Amino acid sequence: MMNLLILDNLAEEYRKALGPKFRDLSISTVKTTIYHEILEKEKMDNLIEDTDILFCTKISNDLIKRASKLKWIQCRTSGVDYLTSLPSLRKEVLITSTRGIHGPQMTELALLLMLALAKNFPRMIENQQNHIWERWSPPLLQDKKIGLLGVGVCGKELARKCKALGMTVYGIATAKRKMEEVDYFHTSQELLHVLREVDYFVILAPLTPQTEKMIDAKALAAMKPTAFLINMGRGEIVDEKALIETLRDGKIAGAALDSVCTEPLPKDSPLWNMKNAVITSHMGGYADVYVEQVLSVFEENLQRFAKGERDTLLNLIKW
């Protein structure tokens, strides 16, 4: 019998779903906060050394160092940088992600943020609260240009929906490829060219050494003064200090940030009070059916792992 340890704020929901289907698996749970802080430390200390399979998003390096029997980590998210950056994680430990499940919710929030920026929806809410009847002529998304940094599952889905709205889509990825949903494909070396062209620039890429602070002061300066930045990836992809200065000086029309460098966003961050910024609490990947979405990947991987399969696990990360 192998030992599965689930670290999550919804740990019990996952255990209840998996228990009846995997009776040869010993499943333990440790509840965490939504920011992955462990709430049952003593329970965790008693389990980590016997764990064969770990389900989590984040874990400390001290704990991973003690997981001497660990064979596989199923990450709950698409990005696995929180895990691969751990110095004590042995390279022979398999890591799989849930890449591919987040397309619907990520693209719906991206569209919401684009529309909120274009229509100045925060101003509408403020007017309602102050009983002000005010009308203006907001711009359309139709006929606008959108740039996507990252054209994976989420990028492709967002491109398809933007095309349906009559937008022109520019895609940026590590290599050019032909995609029906993308009008113009570019490599990251052509980033500044794309930024000069588009009206909306949406970040959907994972955090890697290549993407860290990719959107720096130079990149922001290349954007049109009427353009909007939307970050749905990792906060560290954007140079936050440069972005604050850019927004403060009105050099771009605005930004919507679902991810920031420090989460939760510190209460003293100037981003909170900026009229041209919309802040959401890293909600892009979540949905009311999120547990079922995650299980669609994890259950299949558990079945394959139980049969002795390793190279065929879904979303296996290559170190």
C-alpha cells in the first residue's frame, strides 16, 4: 500500500472523491490555507517521512528534505515553479501538473478584465455607490488588437474567443507555429514589435528564468498610451516597480492584475488606489467545478502510476 498525502485547503474533498476509487491507497490529508500555510503542523510532521505521493501546490524545502520516500508530486496548478525551485527536491521525484484544465475560467476572467478596463467598469460601480447618473462612449473590443504572451491551452482558448469578438490576435511563444486562432505569430525576440502594435497585452505564460521581469520598463515604454496590460500569469513576469511608475505617469491606459509579486498584495501597495488599475485576488484558475477539473487529471495519473507507468503520466514535467 502506498501513502498519498494531500495538502490543500480542500483536502477533505479530494480525499472523499479518491477514497472509494483507490482502496489500495492510504490517503492522509493536512489542511492548509488558500496561501498554502500548513494549519496542522503536528499532523504533517508525522506523515511527511512516509509519503510516497504528494498532492500540493507549495511545500517548504525543510519538509521536502524529510520526504525520503517521495516518488511523485501531483501539483494542483499549471505552474510548478514553486516546486522545481526547491533545492532539496530530488531530481528522480516525478512532477506532474494540471495543465490544460484552466482554459474556461482563465479566459472568462481575462475577458471580464478586458471589458472592465475598456468600459471603465470601476467608474460605473463608483457612480452607482455615489448615486451619480453619468454617460460616456467607451471603446469597443471589436477591431482591436490583442497580444498574448503564452499560447498554450489558455492562450489558444482566449484567442478563439477574441476572434469571435472581431479582434486581431498576435501570439508570442518560444517558437512560431501555425494556429487557426492566431493571426500573427511571433517569438519572444519580437516582443517589443508586438507591444507597439496591440491595444491589449495579456500575460498567460508561466514563470521561468526567461520570462522573469520580461515586461520591464523598456517593454512598458513600447506600449501605446491607449493600451492595457493584463497579467494572468505570475506576478514576477512584470517589473512591478516599473509598472507602478508607468501607471502613475499615465503612460499606458491601465492594467488589470490577477497576479502580483507579493500575494496577498500588501495593504500599502500604491496599486490599490490607482484609478487605472484593476486588482483581482489571483482568481483566474478557480471555478466552482475546480475540484472535478483537477481530479480529471489526478485520477488518471493515479491509475497509470498504480500500473507502474511513469513516462506516460499526464503533464509530466521534464526537469
